[in-house]
Amino acid sequence: MKYLSYVLRAVFVMCVPLFFLSASIAVAFNIPWLYEYGFKKYDVPAVTGISLSELNKAGTGLIEYFNSDDRLIDLVVIRDGQPLTLFNEREILHLLDVKELVQLDYAIVIITGLFILVYSAVFLARSTSQWPQLPQNLILGSILTLLLIGSAAMIALIDFRWFFLQFHLISFANDLWMLNPATDYLIMMFPQGFWFDATFLCAGMTVFLAIIASTTSVC
């Protein structure tokens, strides 16, 4: 029984960074402001010839797609007064892969969040003398979060291109993500600089959650 307690405690501690990070990623994928920020910062209207309002509409369409039951995306915008099917077949199939990752991220949020809640509820139902262990576990999980995010951020700062490449090699079982920045709108809309910004936004949100959790636990 004591061995099981140690195992559950270890799982709880590991669930904390997974929950904080996956929740941050889920938020990032669903805030239109981030898309609009990227379109403006990287002058995407000039690169694509598509107006900012149409690009923002496309960003909203992507958010809706990631949260829908649709298997393939069919996004049309207006360019030079004419309707334009935004993504080609390769981009559409890559977005399907991305959607599956987003759905996996949502699943991680739910599973880790439920485990943290159930573990906490069961723990609080036990003897009050053991209650201090719960905030201690949360602090350990928060420290682990900070260590993992700090290490990943350091690697990304040193060589984001390598970091970004490794992410794609690990996350995707095909090469559909290898797009042409001169012809494929998906990569014109979301250049590597955008993903650098988005990565550090997620890292910042994750660190913020870890600090809030550890500070609350101490109090």
C-alpha cells in the first residue's frame, strides 16, 4: 500500500507540468489575438496579398476547424476581389495531422486535470495530519515544470531552427509539414518567427501557472 502511495505521488508530480503545458498550448491555439498578432508582426498581408480582415477570418476558421468534427478543412478567402481556396491538398493533410495533435493536447489536459482533482480529493479525505503533503506535491510538480520549461527554453533560444525541426520530426510520421514558403499559404501565414513567439508565449503561461500554484501552496 505504501508503494502504491509513492507511485501515485510520482504520477501526480509528473501530471502537474503536463497539465500546465498542455493547458497553455490549448489556450494559445484558441486565442484569435495570437493569430492577428502574427499576421501584423510578420506583415502577412503584404506577403500573401490577402487583406488583414480576410486573414483574421482565416485564423478564426482554423480555430473552428481544430474544435470541429470536420476531418478536412475547406477555407475560402477573398484575394484581389476573387474567392481563393486557401490551402492545397498537402497543406490540408498537414492540418489534419496538426488537428490530431491539438485533440491529443486536449485529451492530456482532461486526463491530467482529472487525475490531479481526483488525487487531491482522495488525499483530502484522509487524515488531516497528512494534508500538508498535498501542497508539497504541488510544489514539487511546479519545480519540475520550471526545470523542464527552463531547459527547453534554453535550447530554443540557442537554436530555435533545430528545436523546431526536432519537434516536427518527433510529432509527425510524414513530411507533409515540409512546405514551400514561396507558394504555400500555410507557411506564409505562419512563418517560423510566429512559432518562436507562440512557443515562448506557451512557455510563459506555463511558468506563470507553476509560480501561481507553488505560491498558493506555500500560503
